[in-house]
Amino acid sequence: MKKLLYPAVVMSLILASCSSDDEAGDVQQDVDVPTNYSFERGGETTVQFPGQTTRLQMSTELIGSFNNFDTATEESLLNMFAHVEGANDFENTDLNASGKNIKSKTAASADYFSANATESAEIKADFESYISDQVNIVFPNENTIAEPGVAGQIADGSSVRYVNEKGVELNQVFAKGLIGALLTDQILNNYLSTSVLDEASNRENNDNQILDGDNNYTTMEHKWDEAYGYLYGDPSIPTENPNSVLNESDDRLLFNYLGRVDGDEDFEGLAEDVFTAFKTGRAAIVAGDYELRDEQVAIIKENISKTIAVRAVYYLQAGKEAIANNDMGGAFHDLSEGFGFMYSLRFTNNTNTGAPYVSPSELETFKTQLLEGNGFWDVTPETLDTISETMASAFGFTVAEAAN
């Protein structure tokens, strides 16, 4: 399984400029796809996504504070999650000055949650509970040796992991769950949603190059760029050619795992397909070719959704192997990451159904199976295999492909 949906090589051929002598009635737009994600109007860039960069930075700092046993408090971490403009919640003073926060955009997409406020609130509460349990259950047991039913520390090679009474590393669940509930949900189910891209008079304004206020972009261009920003907007990622740092070790949330999946030969080319689709879709918007734009949306949704699923299966299988080797610290770390990615499957988008690839009710069953009794202390290889097989099957890959 080397390529997904529309390989970049094929796309480059499809997107060659159309001849001016097309048959009458077969009108096609010329689409100029740049090498890098670079678009200008009047010699000035039209690409802006500062809000996405801000939330990525906030997320990184919050996740990094989860194991700050010396100074972090429940209040300080919750305040980072639901930051209020002007509050001194972050070390980065630019973030403190921002009126943006993580919580307001968590489980907040137009397609999945605009008419589903109850579940949105429940998901936000899940993330707040991870923070509260970290401070109130894990922090007091920093120097306790973890055992079934008892939170504390456990060795993982030369590292020390801090887990709750069920063996769950809450910082990992929070981080990997946020990849779905914030980044994936906003990219796939909000900014790339037809209801957002084509809202009100967006198409007409884009066709007539009516700009968004005093900005140098149309509203549709900007919505697309905001989706792009949630994947590529970390300040350490080169703005124009993000894949040049694809396999570097820095943890950049979803971008980091897109690179890891791409590094598996079974999914090689996935990252380039996503980047090409983002460039092509943006160029299609400039050209007013909305059919081509929507084709790129489908490519992005498939590949980002598959990235989440591959990592969920990968970590559950890694956890199973570590248990077999009696490496419980390594197992709990892997299973916690797998649990977080499994949580993130709620925010994937199957364009054939307009819904997640795995239903929320089925995901709830999986969570219960993993956490019942003493949780990760008791989980069986059979349970991990069953869950892995179900997830892999839903996405059309095998457990073996994801696990290597």
C-alpha cells in the first residue's frame, strides 16, 4: 500500500494547464500549483494563519507542563487550556496577550458539533478531567511505585513514566487526544467543510476577488489557510516547504505523526499527497475551480484520518509486545499513546459517509474494554488485537502494515 487515493505524481499530470481550444461547453480553469505553499496578490502574501500558530504553541506549552510536579497546579493547567486574554498563563508572553485559547476550539467543528453542544461539552470535560486527575491523583504519588489500583511512577528503560491507578499516562492521552479533538476536527470538519468554505457569499466573493475587510485574501482563501495552519503552523516548520523537516525529531503534534506514518514503507508518500492536496486546493480556489478544490478536500480527509488510525493501531500493538516482554512501563506508555489516538478517531471524516470511520459508540466500547478493572494492568493481548483489527479494517489497511 504505497500510495493513497491520488498520488502526487498523477496529480501533477492532471493539473497541467488546460488548452484554450477545449470543445465548446467544456470550460476548464487554468490552475497554477506552486512548488511551495506560497500565494500572493499584488506582490504581497495572501496566506495568514496566526490563530492556528498561537493555539499550537499553547498546546505545546500546556502538554509540556503536565509533568511539572514542582510548580504546576490544577488551576494553572486549566487556565492554560481555557486561557483568557491578558492572563499570565504561559511563559511565552505573546500567548498571554492573545484572546485565543485551546478549549473554545476543542470539539467545535461546524460539521460535527454545531448542532451537538452536549457531546462537545462532554469532550471538553474529558480533557479537563485529564488535567484534574494528573494533579490530584498522579502528582501526590510522584515518588510512589505504581501498582494495580495505585498511581505512581514506573520505569520505562532509562525513563520514568507517571501513571494513574489504571496505568494510564494522562499527559499522553491528553496530547494524542488533542491531535484529534482540536487539530483534526478543525481541519477536516470545520475549515475544509463545504459549509464553511462556501458559507454565505464566499463563492461569489471569491470569484470576484472581493477581499475580507482590509486583508489581502478572500474569505475562502483564508478558511483554507486556517486548515493548513493547524497542520503546518508550528513556528519551527518552514512556512513554504514544511516537508523539508518532515522526519526531524521535534514534536509538532499532528505534523510529527504524519511524518512517522509516511516513514513506514506501507504508507510512503502519504505526507507528500497531503501537502500536494493543500497546495492544489488553494490554487483551485484562486482559479475558482471548486470541483478540483473538493477533490483535494477528499484527499486530505482520507490521509489525515488514516494517519490517526495507523498510529492508534501501531501503539496498541507496541503495547501488546511490551507486555509480552514484561516491560510494563514501556507498555503503559505505548498504550496511553494508543488510547489517545483511538480517542482521536472520533474526529476522523469518511467522505463517503460524512461521519467518523469508527462510530462514537464503538469507540466508547473500546475505551471501556481497555480501562475496565485495573485498566492497562489487566488488558489482554486478545483485547488489543480485536480492537486493532476493527480499527484497521475500517480504514482498509492491515494490523501488520501499521504495526511495523
